[in-house]
Amino acid sequence: MKRTLWISLAGVAAFLAILLARAPAEWLLPSGPRAAFHCTSLEGSLWSGGCSGLTVQGASLGDLAWSFAPGELLHARLGAHVTLASSAGRASADAALSAGGLLSARNVEADLTLDPRLLRGLPRELHGSAHAQLALLAFKDGALTDLKGTIEAHNLEDRAGHVTPLGSYAVSFPGGTAEPTGAIHDLGGPLSLKGTLRLTRQGGYELDAKVAPRPQASPELTNNLNMLGSPDAAGERQLTISGSF
């Protein structure tokens, strides 16, 4: 019985492998006017393929490519190495989807130009670039459940009227917290900043930090900080911002 069972399981596994290797890529993403995902063209197979001109809920993301990771099946997960390339930058990750609906991405690396077309809620006046290196990014039922790694924003500028340099910043998430909370600090520039950034399960964020102008801060930026109230003995002001994505 055991020998027959293992032969049957091996046969099923071989069938699934052949199916994944030869199935057309059209099976991966739904099509039609009501589909959340849409590709200008699909190439390859479920095992290894690409989606050119990917749009998600009307947002154009670029060109997606994937390569199936069969080892994830041993952990009851569907997995693939994915890359996304667009005019705004490039990102790659080892993504996996578990039977329980947990979507995770490991070894995430991304370099992007800040673009409000990709990042909803981003002010159109804010310009700069971002770099992310994440060991883990996890979602369950559409909510962010875990985040481990570092995200950096470089050469931020406010281009509403005059161009105002804002500096560069980094936030590091240790992972394993109920709501991802990271330590944020500046990487040099016109502002000294340190504090925490918390990402809520409701799709929001809460920034709680101390901020102070440096000598190279523009008069406009220094005047804006005056709106935060009087500085403390160290010359720092409390900055608290919250919102949703």
C-alpha cells in the first residue's frame, strides 16, 4: 500500500510539473473588463513567463516576469521569483502564497523614482527616489502583517512653487511586531530627524518624531517648522503626522 501510494503521489507531482511547465501564461492572470489585473501581452508559461504592460486596478506598473519556485510546494505554498521593471525603476522578490491566504515576499530589492502614479496618496509636489531592501514583507486579507528591512528615501524635494530640498531619510523595521513599527532617522540634509513610523492594519501610518533645522535649511523650511510650536531645550520640535495610503 505504501509503495502504491508513493507511486501515485509521484505521478500526481509529475503531472502538476508538466502542467505548470506547459500551461499558457494566460491562465495566471484573469482577463476581461472587470479584471483587477490586465496585461497588454502575456508570454511564456505558468512555470516561466512575463506580462508586458501590467495594470492593477487601473494603475500602470510596468513589465512583470516570473519564474516558478517548485521548492515552495514542500511548504504548501505557491512561490515564484518575480521582477517588475518600469520607467520608474525596478523591483525583485521571492514571492509565495500559502493555502491560508498569506502573501509573502522575501529578499525584496527595489529602486524607484517617487511617482504618484505608482504610490497613491503621494503628493505630486514631492520628488525624489527610494531604495528598499527587505528580508520579509507579508500580507493577510489585504492588510500588511509583517515587515522586516530598510527603506530609504533620497534627495527629497518639495516642488510646490520654489524647489525646497528636504533631505534623505531611512526607516528600519525589525519585524515580528503586531503592527510594523520602524525607527526613522535622517541621512543628512537640511533637517535633523529621529523617531518612529508605525504602519497600521487599517492601511494607515503614524509618524512620531523630533525634528530640527540644520544651518543649511532654507528660510522657507525653517519658517514651516515654526508652525510646529516652540522648540525644546535641545532645539527640537515634536512632529506628529498620521494618514492613510
